[in-house]
Amino acid sequence: MKLSKIVAEKYNGSVPSIDYRATLREASKMMREKQCAALMVTDLEHFDPLQYKGLFTALQFVGALAGGADPDRDKVGDYMLMRLIVATGEDDVEYLKNVMVRHKLTHLPVIQNKKVAAIISMADILEVENIEKDIKLHWLSDFTGAPGGDRNQVF
């Protein structure tokens, strides 16, 4: 399966981002509001959608706090990932899962048309894969007449 399928199913086109000068608390509030665990980091004073400074995830937030950071004073820019591994919509999902495991990544920015189109997580990938497996299982059950195929059947 290509990553573009997951991006099309999961994302509406907006990529959550935060200024590198924002505090850790501001980042955590934004993650909660947007219900996400990763933010692209930018310079909002000189914003360029093709130029991100890095990625800030919940993992960086926890690491910062565990290291003694003050959430009201310390800045996102001090804890963000700057060397990013990115994906494209044409990448194979199996390959990306291996990359994420090998590099211990929870999120990958996805580049389409020379800009960040989404931030994909391992959970996003597994969710879509599990839905596809459920659909195949139900189809096979319906096709073979095996129990569980007819959801209207009374046991």
C-alpha cells in the first residue's frame, strides 16, 4: 500500500505547526486542542510553507520535562528534531514502518508537491491497515459462508 492512501483517508490538508519560540506549555496546549502528537516547527515571523525548522512531538515534550525543562520558560526550538526523515506519498507503507522502527520515530512528515502535506504516525498506519484487514476478513467470511460473515444472522 502506498502512503498517499493513508494521507488521503486521514488528513484534511492542514498541518499543525508552531513557532520555534513558543514555550513547551504552549506546544502541549496546541497538541491537546488539535488532538495531535506532533507539530511542524516554523518561524511564524518569516513564514514560508516550504521552510520548516523541525518537528516537535509528544516524545520530545516528555523528554524535555524529564530532563528538568521549565514548560513556561523553555522553548520548542530547544527540543525539536532538526534532522528529519521524511516520506512521500509514493513510499510503500511496509518500508516506512521499517524506517520508523529502525530510527525509533513516532512521526514522519509527508512531502507532496514540494511541501509538507501531513504528519503521519505509526498509529495512523496501523489503524488503516487494521481496517483493511477487517474488510478483507468480512469479505472472505461472506464469500465462503463461514460464521461471522452475515452480521444479521442470530446465533
